[in-house]
Amino acid sequence: MSARNFFRCVVAVAGCLWAPAAEAALKVAALHPLLSDLARRVGGDQVTVLEVVKAGTDVHHFSPSTHDLQEMGSASLVLASGKNLENYLGKLRDNLTGGQLILEVGASIPSLEMSEAAALMEAAEAGAAGHVHGGVDPHWWNSVENMQRAARTVASAFSKADPANASVYDANASDYNKKLADLKKWARQEVAKIPAADRKLATAHLSLGYFAKEFGFRLIPVQGLNPEVPATSKDVAAAVDTIRKSKVRAVFPERGVNPKHLAKISEETGVVFGGELVADGNGTGALSTFTGAFENNIKTIVKALAPSAP
């Protein structure tokens, strides 16, 4: 090879190595960490995801800053959880002037009314009943079936925004949903290790209604739907009474919720203080994904409630 041809080859290779990465076809902003995870699963390399609500953030108290609004201004689509979780959506629509579509992913998922969630409670006197005033339970993401529905909804929205890659989004959603089907099969096998009479979840607030409905658990939330509503001494006493009568095996703290009331209940009743559950989608690291958080919750619950091996 001549020196000139060699030089041309070197330049060509260098050009390939230093060429900027191809820009993703679609840019979306996510207002919930689990929606960021879902957008990546469905979008793959075709989508750039802006994590407006970062992993570990308290989703119940987030409010977009001026910087967040500027960041969302470069997106074509904004994914919101919906079901009244983001009470700032009206204001957000007024401030986004780029014609971005705000998709409330939860709107396509059947709602669990608070009256239905309360019906999943072990007993009305558990203390939380006084804090359940109606409306919709916003924690739809604590269900495998709901996440499968969400994947199809997101794939459809991505396809409309970027028709050229519709087949990619549909295939990614289909692959992810197959993985979720396997995950649910595994979860049912794990839950089966817990006697039906022991499938009771004593937690701080009413955040696992969709999970309980899907996997056959009863709920004993000390603080009702809102973890910011402090449990009174009467609430705690009622929960202690219910836990004793129902022979609950463990109480479970939730990430981001002060565990002091549950710790007191554990001390008074002698039941196990179980591992931490990720109920609000506010996990970090491996727990910031739906599969990571869900697997953690199943393993934690089964470890605490299943009979110990002889």
C-alpha cells in the first residue's frame, strides 16, 4: 500500500471513530422515575429520555422548576403518571409553549377507587379508614398488568410522534411485556409460599392497593393514602389491635416514609419489622426500575411472611 493510500485509510478510520453519535429520533421528558425506565424500555436507541423527576425523588411533592420547564421545552412528548398525582399539570400545560403533548399514562389504566382500596383493608378499625375520603388511588405502577398496559400506551404514543420507528417501539414493548409476564409468573410462585391467611401487608400508607388486588393481599395502612397525614395515637392503637387480632406476621416500612409509627407497632406487638418496600417508585440504583423495585418487594414480603423452612 502506498503512503498516500495508507494516509487515506487512516483518515477514513479516524473519521468513523470521531463521528458524532447519531441523534435519537425522539426526545421525551418523564415526570416519574418509573416512566423514565419505561420510556427507555420501549424507546431503546430511538429515544432520548429527559429525567425531569430523578430517581429517589418524592413523587408526591415534586414541582417543576424554571430549569425543568426549559429542559422540557426541548422534548416532543412529556410522560406524566396521571390519576391526579401531578397536581401541577394544568400550570405545566400553560407554561410549555412548544406544542408538547403531555401524556397521562395512568389515564389508560383502570383506576382503583379509594373505596375499593379501603375494601382491601383487613379491618375498618385499622385506623387508616378515617383518612380514606374517596377519589382514585394514584399508585397504579404497583401492578405488573398495569405496567404492561402502560408499555402499550407509551409505544402507541411514540409511534404517533415518530411513525418511521413505529415497528421498533411496538417490538420493544412486546419484548418488555413478555419479560413482565415471566416476572408475574415468578411472583405468583413466590407469593404461593405464603399461607393465604398470612397475606397481610401492614405499611405506613395505602400505596399498595393495586399490588394487593393483583396478588391477593389484605392491607393494614396506619396513615391512610397520604403519608404526610400524621397517625394519631388512636390510629396506632387501632392498628396494633388489628395486627394482634389478625395475627399479622410483619410490618413493612416504605422508602421515603418515616418508619417511627411502624417501629412502635412492631415493638408493641412483637411482630417482625420487615425490610423496606419501594411503593412510590422512588428507589435508587437497581431499585429505580420497575422490575428492580418489584422484585425487591416480592422478595422482602415473602422473606417476612412465608413460614421458615424446617
